Amino acid sequence: MSWEPRIIAFLCNWCSYAGADLAGVSRLRYPPTIRIVRVPCSSRVSPAMILDALKSGADGVLVSGCHPGDCHYLTGNLFARRRFFMLKKLLEFVGLEPERVQFAWVSASEGDVFAKVVSELTEKIKLLGPNTRFRKILGGKI
Amino acid sequence: MLTEKIREIAKKLLEEGKIEAFLCYEGTSHPFRNRAVLVKSPEEVKKLLWPSFGVINLATPLQKLKGQKAGILATGCVSRAIVVLIQEGQLKREDLFVVGVPCPGMLDPSKVRDKAPEIIDVIDDLKDEVLIVTPEDKIKFSREELLRNNCQECRHPVPPLYDLLLDFSGREKSPDPYRRVQEIEDLTLEERWQWFEREVLRRCFRCYACRQACPLCYCPTCFVDDSRPQWVGKTRDLIDTALYHLVRAYHLAGRCVDCGSCEAACPMDIPLRLLTKKLEKEALLAFSFEAGLDPEAPLLFTSFDENDPEDFMLTSELKASGKI
Amino acid sequence: MFYFLPREALKNWLSEISKVHEVFVPVSPSGFGPYEGKLYLEKKTKLSAKEFFLPWREVILKFEARPGALPSPVFFEPVKERIIFGVRPCDAKGLTLIEKVFGEDPFFQKRREKTILLGLLCKEPGRECFGWAMGVNPFAGEGLDALFLEQAEGYLVKLLSPKGEKLFKDQEAFEKVGEEAQNSFKKAEKEFLEKHPKAPALEKLKEADLLKLYEADFWEGLALPCLNCGICTFLCPTCYCFDVQDEVVGLEGERVRLPEACMFELYSRHASGHNPRRSPVARFRNRFMHKFKYFLDEYGEPLCVGCGRCNEECPAGINLWEVIRAMSTL
Ligand code: SF4
Ligand code: SF4
Ligand code: SF4
Ligand code: SF4
Ligand code: SF4
Ligand code: FES
């Protein structure tokens, strides 16, 4: 069997989760590579959660929330955007493959965008191959 | 000299009853270490001195003094740490009397240590020259060479917040604060990971001195000590260690004042500050933000701008290529 | 029994024994590593050989992380017979102190049994060393299987245990030496001990009242600069606090033991959340009370071999002698 990436997707309850739902209901095709974790808002996602996913064996992580202006909590995603920007710079700085950690805005009506995001991300990660760099192995390197 | 000025002002403040105690540094039996000390009476001020090796930010022990009206000797980065602590509600401005010093920079104990096998004394003119005294000899070095990296790269030697500023001419602002960060940025992705693994992850034995020394790591329970969930394994596993370092640095984004305490505390001489310095650079470039300059200003992560960059996002990339 | 090894023969000999045993040596100022030609003998290393006996990660149990699965005990990871060369006498003495507490511990014991410890006397005490003050006679080589004394042309080697004798029985590089050499060893020892007496403070500490020490007011002031980091404890060749953790990745689980520090808040936090040593001062006090009172009362020796690492590396400039002085003159 060929290797299929496993991607953890943190989707905000109010937009992106609904967007993913719509993609499903509309029977849009996208690769079955994601495992969804529903979060109240994109700003709920902390770097420890993202890194923990990679450490536990995820090949990629997606965080997706409402478009700026649409956040259910008004500005959660605007705070989140700054934080993710900084996180991404930091991860790149220490040599973590930047493609593995991605951020997106997907609204409740954008089922098609959601499907595209997942397809694109899956492609990118397939090119990279499995996450070996940031994956914890018991009794691994010390 | 600075030492006399410090003693004089500490004595005066204590005598006038403006403060209950003064936090500063004293000498130790070790020729290149200074230690934080709290004096409570005018008689004790003779202990105090300007520390050429005051490498642990005084704002760290300052937080043990909550509720006392304390005076503190503040260089640029000590003053900036105080600003952040005030912004974050950890210190009260009215509890403090800040004696600022336009900072001449401090010497790096590790750089000094490597200059001779046995060192009896270090004489610092606070300007151009440092004499390292060995049993046989006195060796002259340029001060610039022996400064801590963060002092060489300091953007704010002059304290932004003080009640009184000592009359002294300190360093100029560094013309090239991000040179070392740039050196890492210039490596390939692969090389950067190798660097991280070799210089940071393999050497770190998780003593957390870097966290403990930091004036801004004051969380009652640090995320590494969380057990439900446990974000970080406790052993020296490289991935757990990476997680610790990445999240620690990230928690200091927009807060770190580049005082170098973390790096100075590290027993393995790990170049930790590069991670926080990188974030400092990004915050400056992308958000024109610098930490610890104004107690009234919002923090980096408690504010946003509608036009903050978002070209790093996958949806922006898809849009740009016409895919969505 | 004594042997002699010419200086230039040392590296060769290390390579020779590396073919049969796992050999570790000080490789850099930071610490030990497998012998691959690199050797750092100028000064003692930052990390002592303690890590070979209380390793950074000792697996004590393996399990499958699913309900109902029974754990399978490992008891100890098989340790190959190994030789550690270049251990300083104070560090080896430290192991004997740890042994007082870990005597029954199968992991520690197994590692001790499987290890041949070859000591190296320092040419001169380092700036922060005070082993003798703590009652350590480096020439006695406690805890070692053999002890190397550096001389003009090479090393004089004193055998100290059956394990040591067995190792050196058929080592061609070494020549047996006679009385003269032995006398030079004894002479060096005598000269050293005359110049370096035990600290009178230890007797005073033995007599001191435990509760009075505990409640003394000097702790607050002494502890103010302390960061409660773990540097002094991790680098100390006698500190042995540990933690036990279950590590799980996927379905695989391991119970591991790892070094911890009484300086940490988490170390003494109970499951209930209560922490008897919540304050930084209490944790600072514990380190010194443990070394210079509790352990001293229990075993007649302090839990310190005077290696000076804590004084050398403490970023806050805490000096152990200032604490001992306060404690012994209360
Ligand atoms: S992270 Fe390091 S440099 Fe930044 S404030 Fe903390 S101790 Fe200072
Ligand atoms: S690393 Fe983060 S969680 Fe830990 S003390 Fe520092 S800021 Fe708090
Ligand atoms: S101080 Fe150094 S060795 Fe200790 S945890 Fe920090 S990086 Fe690791
Ligand atoms: S005594 Fe020094 S090394 Fe030990 S915990 Fe305190 S600051 Fe850290
Ligand atoms: S307490 Fe300090 S001097 Fe004593 S053995 Fe430990 S590290 Fe060495
Ligand atoms: S609720 Fe969707 S991003 Fe805040």
C-alpha cells in the first residue's frame, strides 16, 4: 500500500468546520488524509497543540478559521493571524519543513475552498514524504 | 565611577525613606560572577557595585519582592523587562523606584573564561579595555570582544523607564543587531535543522535554567510542568527538547527584551537567544513592534492590525495562484 | 599493587581495550563520551560520570498502552561491560555516597557491577575544588577500581579492587613497578593531606540543632539570588533526586526514571496539588539541609565531595561556602 499522509486539521466551530461539513454534504472529492479536531475558534489553537500533533506522528497540521471580520468572537482570528505568523517564522528558522504547518481561512459557505485546501496540502506533504524530523519515537534519540 | 554613583544614590534613597530596600549586585569570590543582593539599610550599600558580570536580569529576583517599595538598578534591558512586567500586571509601577543607567554592556563569563586557564581577576574600564589578570600576567582585551552577544546586539542600552537616570555615557545602539540571526537564516533548511539539533537539542539537558533566569517566564505552572495533558516529555528526548525550546521561545515573542539571562544561565553555553532574537526581528519587520518600551502600550499578541500580513497562509497562496 | 604506563602509550592502550570493552573517556570540557581518539584530561568535566549510573533515561518497565494489558518488567536494560577512564576521585567518591542510598536499587547496582572505573588524580586542585574539606582523600580512590597518578614520564597506576586487578593482569602496555614508585605515590598523598585538612565546619554541623537550622532566618537572604534552576543539582556528582514517568507513543509505553531536582517546584508537588516546598526559599534550603545536615546525620558524611561544580556554574553566583558558613556558625 502506498503511504498516505496523516494530517491533523484544527477547524473552528463556526466557519471552517461548517465549511468541511458542506464539502461533505456537497459530495466534493478530496483526499481522505485529514483527521478533524473541532475547536471553538482558530485563536484557541496554541503552538503546543500543533507541535504535539507532529510529535505524535502527524505528517502535517492545518489550522483553519473564519475570514477576517467573520470570527464568531469578532477578533479571535485576527489575534491568531499574528501568532501563526510568528510561529511559522520560528519553525522555519530551526529547519522544520514549513509546508507541514499550514493556516487557512475557510468560511461556512466555502465547501469547495475546503476541498481545495485539503487537496493542495496533501499534495505538498506527499512531496515531502512522512514526518520523520519531528516525530517522537519511544527510546529515540537523546 | 558607576559603583560610587550607585552607592550614593542607594544610600540617599534608603536614608530618605523613599524605598525600603535596594536591589543591585555585589561581588562574589568568583572573579567573573556577580550576584543579586538586596540591601535594606544605608550601612549596607558599601556591598553594592556596578556588575561587569551582572548577567542575570535583576527583574527576575525583583519579582520575589512583591509588596515592598524597592529601588532597583536598571540597565536598558532590566528597565524593559520591568515595562513588560507592568504591562502584564506582574509589577506595580508605584512599588518601584527605578535607577536607570545608560548601559555600557556587560561581559560574557564564558568568553572571559576561555581566555586563560586560570583567572584571578578581571578589570573592566567600562569603555574600551578589559584586563584579565592571571597568576603570571595581565592580558589586555578589547571590551567589545568580551561583551555578551546580546550586549553587542543591543538596541536599547538606555532605559526607557526610570525615576532617575545616572549620569554616564553608555554604549551606542547596535548598528547590526541581527547579524547572528542572519547567519542562521542564510543556511538551507536542512542545515538549519542540523544546527538546531547539534547546538541546541543534543546539548540541552533540561535543567530549565534558561526559563528560571528569564524575568518574563513567571507562569505559576510552566507548560512543561503540565501533566494533563503533558505537552512535553521529561527526558532528554530530542523531540521533547525541541518542543520545549520552540514553545518557550514562542511564549517570549513580543515580550523578550533580549537581556541574555537565559543564555548566560545555560550551563552548556547553548545559543538560545537566537530563537528569541529571530522573533524580535520578525516582530520589528512585520509589525514595527518592540517589547518593553512603553508601559501603556498594548502587547504584540494582545493587539492586531487589520492589515497584518497573511501571505504566509495557504489560502493566500491558493488565491495568488488562481486556484481558489 | 602498582603499574606504570608511559604517557605516549595511553592513547594506544585506550584503543586496544576499546576493541574488547566499551570505553568512555572525558572527550571535552562538557563531559564524557565513547573513546574515539579524543581525550580531554586538563580539568574535570562539567558533567560527571554520574550519568553512567543514574542515566538520563532509565527504562524500568515496558507496557502496551491499552486497557487490560499487563506490563512487562524490564528491570534493567542489558548493560555491556564497560570501562570509564579519567574519572576524578571526588566524582568516584560521589558514587559511593549515592550508593549508600541506592545500594538496593537493581538498576544502579547492575550498572556499578558492569563498570570498571579508572580514576585520574588532578594535577592540582581546581579553583573551586574543596574535596579535602569534605573529607575526601583523592589518593584513596574510593569507588574506583584503579587510580592513575600523572608523573613526569607517564602514569603511576594503583590498583584498588579485584575488578581492577583482573583488568590489568594481562595488559602489556603496563609495567609492574617496585617499591620506589609506590613510595612516590605515598609521598604525594602525604604531602597533599598535610596541606589540605578537613573543614572544621562539618563537626559543627553535626552538632547543630536540626530544627534551629531549618528555621534560621539566613535562608531568605541567601536564597534571594537563587533561580531555583537545576544546574547545581544536575551537575552535582552526588545529587540523586529522580522522577518516574510513563512515556507513551501510540500504543507503546515505557516507564522511565530520570534525574530531577529538589530545586524544582514540580519535584515536591503532591498529586493533591499540595506542595510542602512551594516557596523557592524552601527548595533552596532543602538542597543544603539535605547535603549538610540530613545526610550528614544519617551517614556521618556530607552529601558533597567538594568538586566545586555548583560554585563554578551557578549563574546566580551562589557560593556553597557562604551557605555552609551561615549554617555552621548559627
Ligand atoms: S528569553 Fe532570554 S533574553 Fe529574552 S527576556 Fe527572557 S532571559 Fe531575557
Ligand atoms: S516557557 Fe512559557 S509557560 Fe513556561 S514559564 Fe515561560 S512563558 Fe510560562
Ligand atoms: S539552560 Fe541550557 S541546558 Fe538548561 S534547559 Fe536551558 S538550554 Fe537546556
Ligand atoms: S544555587 Fe545556583 S545553580 Fe543552584 S538552583 Fe540556585 S541559581 Fe541554580
Ligand atoms: S554540592 Fe557542589 S561541590 Fe558538592 S559535590 Fe555537589 S556540585 Fe560538587
Ligand atoms: S470563530 Fe472561527 S476563527 Fe474565531
